Amino acid sequence: MLGLQRVDIRNWQQRAQPWLYSFLHTFTGTMERLPPDIQLMIIEKLGVLDIFHLQQTCKTLYQLIEAFDQTIWRKCLQLQCSQNRMFWPSYRDHVASHELKDACTASFRFRKATGNWEPQSEGIAFIPSVSKKLVLDSDPALEDFYLIPGGRFLITLHKFKLRVWNLYPSPSWKKGPEAVGYTDVYCMQDPFASIAYANVVDCTKVQLILDGTTESEHDGQQITSMLYMELTIGEGPETTFSAGEPVLLRLLHPEDEETPNFTMAVAWDSTRNHCIGWRPDGLGEESYLKWELFSNDKFIFYVTGAGIHGFEIPPLRPITGENVDLLSFSGNLLPPTFFLPHTGTYDIGESGYIVGPDACFPITDQQPVVYIIQEKNDLSSTFRLHWYQFRFNSSDPQSSTLTLLRTSSPDREYESDLAPFVNYYTWGDQVAIVWELEYEDDDSNDEDELTIIERLSAPDILHLQQTCKRFYKLIQAFDRTIWRKCLRLQGSQNGVFWPSYRDHATSGDFKDACIAHFRFRNAIREWEPTSAHTGSIPTTLKKLVFDSIPGLEEFYLIPGGRFLITLRMYTLQVWSLYSSPSWNKEPEPVKHAEVYCMQGPFSSIAYANVVNCTKVQLLLHGTTKSELEDQEITSMLYMELTIGEGPETTFSAGEPVLLRLLHPEDEETPNFTMPVAWDTARNHCFGWRPDGLGDESYQEWELFSNDKFLFYVNGAGIYGFEIPPLRPITGERVDLSSFSGNLLSPTFFIPHISTYDIGESGCIVGPEACFPITDQHPVVYIVQERIVSSTFCLHWYQFRFNSSDPQSSTLTLLRTSSPDREYESDLTPFRTYYTWGDQVAIVWELEYEDEDDDGSDDEDEVESAHSSFYLSLSSMPPSPSSSTAAYDHVEEEESLTIMRFARYPVSQHDDRVPVPLNHGLCLHTGKAVVHCWVPSDDSYWVDCYDFVGQMKDVET
């Protein structure tokens, strides 16, 4: 809605300048005898209405104005721009006199049209207008925009980019909107979400301050970035803008604080790059109310419902370093220099607003400011507007004045809250306010409801939206914020790497990301390997081919499904599997240079985990021969990967820590034959040989740990070893033979309900996300027990550690499940399972299938053999209550559905046939990757499977 303050202009003689009125009626004959250049000088200083009226006084003046109409109307338009802070280049293509005249009279035609149009009880209650649609291209989503006064140029902010659009390339406005240039005006290093300040200066340049908040590398800290720049237009025929030399200010502050401009005032001199911050004191109990800020070079003025508070700005300090820590200013408690009360105290905290001018200018003795306070009547939908003028006295700030100019009310009541935007627009003596009317069918307060909605899961939000019309509108109105908070909550609960969604900007992007897992889960459950479904689960397959760098050793799909870490002996790279939320581009490397180049060769990623949703912890493992005979060196490299803040997606490895272990060549990997505890922060370690494991040493092991204990799991049960005191590492490597005499017995042992023989055909499956086992964080692991050649059982155990009394730790059998059918050969699970919420996914490998999809046997078994990857999806067994004894909590046997999603031919005689080696899965996005190798030319690639891409139509 648009509100315009009407002013009667019919009796123009009473509003004309007195000297002009007298001149026209007394000295017209005298003016006719003046030289034409003097006449033109007088006419060029007149307003639009004065020129029209002068032209009607006599034939001579009419002909004079017509003869020099282009010059006169051009000067008049320049005068209007100067008086009303308009951007003069908006009219650079106005050449003809009628174009200049139309531009001069546009405001009067607009004022007359809105003044004559009244909202009647019948008909369409909209001001008649012509609407055009500006469709943005493939740039990142629009964050904020600013229409430069003059109406021609639109500045759009796209997080890391700033662009200027030409809404009409000619005065007639006939063509569609087009970009000013194919290149962006400016590309920022920091992401920005809003245009905090915009103003036209000298009619030729636009001042901007961009505002954006990002997470800091420090826990609980955020960085608010403020970028000041001045845009100017080029002189050539092409309409191009330049940003000059922008100035950046980064403010470091606690994450739970609001924007520092409100909780802490910050004065910044962008020319000298000086600043100071303080907390305003003496505001009484009005701190919960809304604020409006005005300023000049020496004072900042706070406006609340009580009145206006003036704070003298303390001396500024030079900015040193990249960030300004606002906590360094928290001790600066500054009382106001003066306070001017309103005629009454207005409660604007919940429903009222303060409206200030759109054009920002410093408040001086000659330049007062007029602001408007909306006072809401809580008992109805009516309100009043109080117009105040604040006139500052620089010589004596205490004697500054605050005057109530007018109180106005709307012409009718509205069905719900009518809210003005925080700025009003002026042209001459006209004031326009834009209003927004939301939720016309309900006037309830939505703030508390939004707080609750933002804590709901995706299904709960969708279900709530279907309960009633009001909740549907509420969620639609704040959909981007709601779905972004929902995605952030999902990522925090499931250990997802949040930067995977850094290019998600629209509400549709966030919503699709939130419900991707549910579409994936429901589609998997609906697709069953029946007679109608004998093939693989439908997926979208993409192929990531690597360059000429030596072969791929191993990879890790970072939870979030976007980034893939690849290990190639001496180099570590990160790949972006999709560069936009739509996943429609080919996979590409994050950067051409490697994230990290290692000194020693590494062959595997022994450990990988996402911490705080912002960084990835890695432990690389590799073995090389030592210069000593019959000796080898096992190297362990620990690092933390973090992503950069700029528009380019870059990763850094921090400061890696290296551990080299020297051991005999005929020994197995020391992590299993000899456990080694390593404190990467202090660079301490200790090793020992486990004793008391009985005759089960030939079986497979699974290891878990915390800061004080190491837990072995085999077919017999779980063994807990208390870690001995660690020793400082001296020298370049640690000789494991120095630990060989440390024979350590288990602190406790908890048996399974029976001993499972998993040495030959079974295995132990643990969680993919590594976390320390604590009293509050038990671990669930799965023991695969092979019954006969083609059948098996999965035993789901939960181990709950008791730190105060490790001997009383518990081991509980939660569930026993079996596959829903027999397989002709061994179906083997990989060693880790994946979780999302209460869902558990296991990836299986079935080697050398000899049966075709239709069930018939091929005559040549070698040619028809395939290696396939399967997927099973089930719910996590519920945890037993604390009073439940071990082995008492056992569910009924569950039938496990296992479905194929990838199939590769296998040949024992042709080394040109690719061999699948490893896999990765992201349950949050429904994406999987498979590592393939061709022995003949030692080439590698990764197949990227997208389950959700084929499941857009599946109901959530």
C-alpha cells in the first residue's frame, strides 16, 4: 500500500514566490524589453508550475519558452535533481524537449493521479498502475536491492556480488529490464545480506554500506562485515558503473548478540578507517522498544517512544588487524549528553514503528530531521501518526528543540495490523509512506509462534502448514527463515557439514534440502525388489573423471553430499560434486591447487569426522619402508579442514600434526596388533600389547574410544582397556619396540549373549560418524553372524559406558534381524553404517553374481559375473530404559530389505574391466559415490549416484 500526504495546489498564486507574483503582474512589459539571455536566466531558476504559468501570461513569453524549451526543461530537471537528491545520470538519454518536460512533470502527474483516486467500496481497491517483471539470471539469489532515486537504475545484492540493472534503457520505458553490463559491479570477499545505507550525493554518485554476518572460527562468535563504497557511472556511451575503492570493517561479536548497531553503537570514519564503540546508558526501561538512529559528525541520536537521546561520539581509534572485537568496547558505558522528551511516551515495542527519511543526511543546524511515530491502539486496528521535527543546535546541544508538527490518523479501520516500512520518501513538500498489510484474516501476534516453528522438524512444519489457513500463510510469509533454521537444526543434530549449503539462498533451495532425506527414505521404502522390480533402485548417475595426477588411493564424502575429499598418496584434494543447489553441473575441483601436499605417502583415510558442522577432522594413514632392514614406518597425519569465507570455495588444512611409528616389517598394522593412544594437541603417545583376549585373537576387531579408555569388540564381547599415561614424543619417529614390553590386561569384559565366529565370513559394523563414548553417548554396533553360506543374522548391540564405575558398564542386545531372502553368494556389509535421525543405512557388496536380472543363468559364468552394491534402510532400535538388564531388551526378529543400487561387470581375465573399490553415502541428501579402478591403465574415477534426483514426485 502507498500513502501520500496531499497538498492543495489549485490556488497557485498563493503558493507562488511573492517576488515572482509581483513581477508577473507589474513588470511584464519590462521583462519583454530585457535581453533574451537575461530572460532565460530568470526562467531557468523557476519551478515546473511557475514555467507553465509564466508561459500563459503573454504571447512573447510563450514563444520564448517554446524556442528554448530544451534548455529550459533540462535546467529545470537538473534543479529538481539537486533539490530532491535525484541521480542525474538516470536522465542521461533524455535529449528531446518533450522527454525532459515529461521527466519534470512526472511527479505532478503522479501526485494528481493518486490524489484523485480514492478506494471506493466497489471495484478494485488498487491504485491503477502498469506492472513489469524483472527476471534475474542465473546469479545467486537476490538478498536485497535499492532503487536509485530517479527510478531508472536498480542495485541488487547477491551475497558476494553487486549488480546494477537498467530498468528502462530509453525514456519511453518500452523495453524490458536489462543488465547494465555482463560483468558485476563488484565482487566481495565476505557474504553480505542487506544494504544497510544508501544515499545519492551531489546527484552524481551513490554511497552504499553493505551489511552481512558470518560465523567466526571461534566458537560462539560471529563477524558482522560492513562494506562502504561509492558507485559512479562511466562517461562513455555504454552504461557502466564502477565501485571506486571500497572500505571494509569487520566486527567480531558474540553469536547470541543482536546486530551491534543496536546493542552497541559503533561510529566508523571510513575515510581515515577509525572507529569506536560503546554501550548506550541512561535509556531507562525503554530498552525493549524499537530504535531509530540519526547522526552527524559529532553526535548519534537515538529515538524511542520516550523521546530523543543525544550521545556525543567519543574520540575514534585507528583500526588495527582484520577484525574489530566489540568486546573490547563493552566497558565503554556512555550516558546521553541530552534528552528531549516527546509530548507523551508511546509504547512502540510490540506494534508501533518509527519512520525516518529515506534520504540519509547529517543532522545540522540548517538541516533538521522529521520523523514519524506510529502509535497503535491495542484495542482496535486503528493508529495515529505523530510527526516530530528535531532541530539540532551544535553550539549548545542542550538547547536543541523537538517539536510535534502534526498528528494524523487513517481514514478507516483495517482488519489487521497495517505496518509502515521504516523509511518515508520525499519530493518537494510531498511525503510518501509505503505500508504493508499482512495476515488480513487474523490479528494475532506471530512472534512466539515463529519461535516454536523454527524448532520443528521438516515433517512437523509441513503438517502444521496443512492444519489451517493462518499457519499456512505464516509459514509462507517467513518460509526462507523457517526452512533455513530447519536445515541448520538438521545439520547440527546429524553432523552435517553446513558449508555444503552455502549457495542455498531461496526458500525453495532450503526446503528441498530439508526434505531430501524424507523423499529418499520414502522412495526407498516404496521401491521393493519384487517381480516387477528386479533391477536396481532408480538413480541419477554422474561420472567424476580425475586428471593425470597419480591414482586415487581413497576418498571421503563429507556429510552434506556436496564435497568429496580425495587422497592420492602425496596430495589431498577437495571436489565440489555440484556447484549449485540444483546439482545440474559437472563435478569440478574446488581449486586447482591441492588442499595439502604431504611429505610421506598415505594410502588411506583412517578417520574422518565433521565437528560443529564447520570443520572436518581427518587422520591419514600410510606405510613405507624404513632405511633399517626389515623395518617399516607407519605415518599418521592429523589435520582439520575448514572452508574459506570468500566467494571462491577454498579449503585450508590448518596446522597438521604428524606421527611416525617404526615397527618390524612382518608385523601387522600397529593399530590392531598394538594399540597406540595419541594426543594430537600435546603430541604425546603411548603403546601397549593387549592381554587377556583369550583364543579370539584370530577374529576381526572393531575399536571405539574416549579420552581414558579404548574398547575392543570381537565375536566374544567388548573389552575395556584403561589408557596408561601418555609420554611426550621426542625425535622424528616413535619406535614401537619400546612399547613391546607393556602387556596390558583389560579393565573389564562384557560378553555377548553368545560367541559369534566372525573371523572368516562375518564382520562388525560400527557408526560412520566417530565420537567419543561417554555416559550420555552410548554406541550401537552390529555383529554379522554367518549361519550358512548364503544366510546370516545381524545382532544389534548397545554399549553404555559408566565413567564413574567402568565395571558396571552395560551391553544390551537391541535387535536381531535377517535378510528378507537368500543370496547365492556372500553378501558382505562394509564396516560402517550411516545414520540420519532414527534411520540406519548399511551399504553391502555382493561379489561375482552369476545371475541375470531375469533369473536365467548365463552360459558363460565369467562373462556374466557382476559385482553389485546394495543398500538397506531400517530404523535404529530404541534404547532400553536404565532399569532394563542386559539381554532382556530384545525385539522380535526383523526382516531386513536389501536393495541393489549399483552393478558393475567383473572379469578375472580382462584387466580393462573397471573394479569397484570403495563407496560413500550421504543420507541427508540421498547421494552416494563409488570408487572405480581400471587395472590396465591404472585410471580412476568416481560414480556419483543421486537417489533424490529421480524421486522429486515422491510424497514426503
